[in-house]
Amino acid sequence: MAAFFVAVWIICLKHTDGYFTYTLDDPYIHLGIAKNMAFHGVWGVTEYGNTSASSSPLWTGLLALTIWVAGDSVYWPLAFGILFSVAATLLIYVRFVSRGMAVVLSVIAATAIFLAGPLHVLPFTGMEHSLQIFLDLLFVFWLVDVLGRKSGSRDLIIAVLLPALMCLSRYESVFVIFVPVIVCLCRREWRLALFLIAGPIVGIGGFALYSHAMGMPAIPNSIMIKGNMPKTTAADFFASIFGRIRALLQAETLTISDLLILAVISGLVLRFTSLRASTGPLRTAIWTAVSACILHASLASFGWFFRYEAYLVVLLATVCILAWREMLAFRGPREEASVTTRAWIAVVVSICAAQFALAKVFSYRTPREDLIILAIVVGGLAALRKGALTRGRLARTVLIWVVPISFYFMIQDRPMLSMEDVPKGSRDIYIQQIQMSRFIARFYPTGRLACNDIGAVTYYSQVHLLDLYGLATDEIRRQKLARKFGTESIGKQIDLFKPDVIIAYPSWFAGDHKFPDSIISVASWIIPPITSAGSSTVTFYATNRQNADQVRRHLQQFQPSLPNSVRVEWYKAPG
């Protein structure tokens, strides 16, 4: 694992002139809030007021505690990301060994999941996803254990604590708790179900109460602005869900393909309920992972350096391998097994229908999916000609081959693509956001800044901020949610704030959201084709002629220090 981390580190530094930079601007938001919390007791991107710009209170709180104890450092997110990536991989390995897998096979399987995650690059995003994966794995492994025995008082504490921490790391982890609650209710484990429900309430509700006390909204601004929140009516909400899933499938991303493969494998295992491989706790774990995938597709996002769905990939892959291990252990020729013809037909028809939809309706199918579906269909058709006992053995045989083949294709894609994208993302942030922060720290360190990308510029300075996107300015967030955000409202906010300089993506402020005519364009920085930046062009604006002359002089003084890949485009000064 260390070799992979070192390789990514070296490649990233080559793209950033040796200056370590995260692949996103978001980790600098977490760092800014953590620094201000540690040094000023303020939960905000600036020290001047609380702002609900973090959707991961646990991650930000962990950084704040570390900064308070050990001092500020831009490397803390990287260090914790590596720590939790390694911890998650070791946890998977220990679990595989404890389930009877050979040590060598456990190492191979854990490494495959580590790469497919991809846990080797997630730390370089500087975000909380490695922590989320570690906590979700702890929960699923505990779930498999507790459903196989009678729960005790210690389990009730875990049932509250782990879900609370999971949801505080990322709110999407609430999807992982959905099926376990239903299973506990069906088993009449009333206390366990109640404590599982209490976990998210304690975590999310506790932070909501804190936010309210600090004058912030109960739900973080980033979730309200970026998430697929409920619309005005239930019908509109469910229509948006189906529209979102269709858009995801049309996106033709390898992420969706990988999750589809894992979900198909999981679905096959679930169908063979009479096989000893499908023990109750393991079956519940598979349902937990599959349902989380469905809920995530409906309400959250995919992609963006393979990070949003990373916890789904790791969970699905882990339960698939656990089921695969059970099928390897119980494949004796005399073992009783029965897979009905009806079950086989349902499986084959369902998968073929999914493939048909991807290929014909959405014009998307990959060779690796064709190979896997061919193995499943041929195995299924062959099984239909034999008796129940043979079908049971053949079902296991097909799955035993499908799982490693699927992982082979996944490891071809996700680790390699992420290794390409992450260094490019670091380059983008370095030549754009880091340069913006250097400019602000040099000329406006305590000035007034209106900006739409707020991470690095606030972490490396003490500016007063107007967040034009709405993460750190509640009034703009409210206007966006009320669909009242436009040229007039932007102009009013700028007039009230009186910024010394405005830095924004012009493509984000066009049409009905363009800046008022009184705003003066001074210059633009243009970078090569982007991977992680919001736009390849960022423009510097001023509110009046005097400010415009000052901003122009400052930009001219700063231009020699810009990386060579940044092109400066000047606008004509007002006459």
C-alpha cells in the first residue's frame, strides 16, 4: 500500500512544481473551518462568523481537534486519509481471514478492493471518504455478527454510536442503515431497531441543534444546494429521482458500470436463497449494500474522482467476496441445494433486460459487461436442462468465476483512471485556486472578497467573504433555494458587501445570473483543459473604476509569478 501512496505523491508533485496540492478546493474549506474552530472557536471558513459550509462535521471536527493539539498543517487531511484507507484495507483483510479464507487469497482480495475503491488515491482528494468507508465497514461487519447471535447491551451502544459517526462523516451513510432497521423490525428485535434509528437522529440531529445554536441552518448548505433535495410535491420529487437515474445511465461513466456489475453479482447471490452460501446475516449485508446503492443513485451523486460512490464499491465488493468464499467452502457434490427453474429464469431475464436497456435505450454497453452476462446466461441456460441439485452446483460454479472476472475488469479501470485524473486535478487546483489564494494573501490579506470558489482563498488568508455560490453566505443560499437568485439579487448583495475585488467563473454567472452592468471585468486567468476546476476561465472584477485600476495594478505585479500554463487575458479599461 505504501508503494501506491508514494507513486501517487510523486506523480502529483510533478504536476504542481513540487507544491503539494489537493485535487479539489473543498478540503481547504474543511481546513479553514477547522483552523478557525481551533484558534477562534468559530465554525466558519473565516474567523468573522459561523458558516455552514461543511457537509462532514466529524471530519472537520477531527481536523479541528488535531490543529488545536498539534498545530495547523495542510497535510492533516492527507495523513488521516492514508490512515483510514490503510485501516479499512486491514479491516477487510482481517475479516476475510477470520471467515476462513487463506492468507494469500485474503491479501489478494483486500488489495483488489483497495485498488477498486480506489483507496490509494482518495487521501489525495483531502476529503472524508476514507473515514466514511472505514466506519461503514465497521458497521456492516458488526451487523453480520450481531444478526448471527443474540444482541446484548454492548450491541445497543454500538447501534447508536456507529450510525451516528457514520452519518456525521457523510450524510449518505444513512442509506446503509435502512435495511438493517427493517430486518431488525422483521425479527422483532425492537430494541436494536430503535437504537439503530436513534443513531442518525443523535448524529445528524445533534449537529443540527449545534448549528441552530450557532445561527446556522440545520442542514449544511452544501447538501441543500448540491443534493437532490425534495421538491415542492412528492410527485415532483419522485419524478426527479427517476430523471436523475436516467441521466446517470446516459452519462456513460465506468463508475455506473462497475456498480452495476457488483449489484448484479449481489442480486444473483440473493436469488439463490436455498444455498448455504446465502446465510441470513450475509444475505442481510448484501441487501444493505445493494439498497444503499439504489438510494444513493436516487438522492446523491456519483463520480468526481470516483469518490462519491467509493463506499458503495467497497461495501459491495466486500460482501460479494464474502459470499464467494462461502460458495467455495460449500461446493461439495453431495450437498443439498435447490435452485428452481423459476428463479433461474427470473435472474437471466432481469439481467438481460438491464443489459438491453443499457445497450438500446441508453446506447451504452462495454465488452467486459458482455463477457460477464454471457457467462451468466450460458450457465443459466445449461442449468435449466438439469435437475435441481446440478443447478445448485452450477449456480455456484458460475458465480465463482464471475466474481474474480468482474474484479479483474474493475481493477483495470478504476485504479488506472484515478491515477490519471488525480494528478491532473492537483494541477488544476495549483494553477488556479492556489494562485488565487496567493494573490489574495499578497494584496488583500484582510480585505473584502466576493468569490464563488472559497476554499484556498479563505484558508490562506483572513479575508472577509461574500460567497457567491452560497456555501458560506446564507442569504445567497436562501435565494438559490427559493429560485430568486439572479442579476438583481447579485447586485444587491455586492452593493451591501462592497468587495475590494470579485473573483468568479464567468460561465457560472451568465444569462439570468450575470453580474450587473456596473461590475467591471479587469482580467481573466485561463488554464488548460480542466479536470477538477469549475471552469478553465476565472475572471477578476471590480465594482468601480478606482477599484478596477487597483486590481489591474495588482494583477500586473502578480503576473510574473504565475505558472507558465496560465494565460492572462486583459480587458479594456472603462473609458
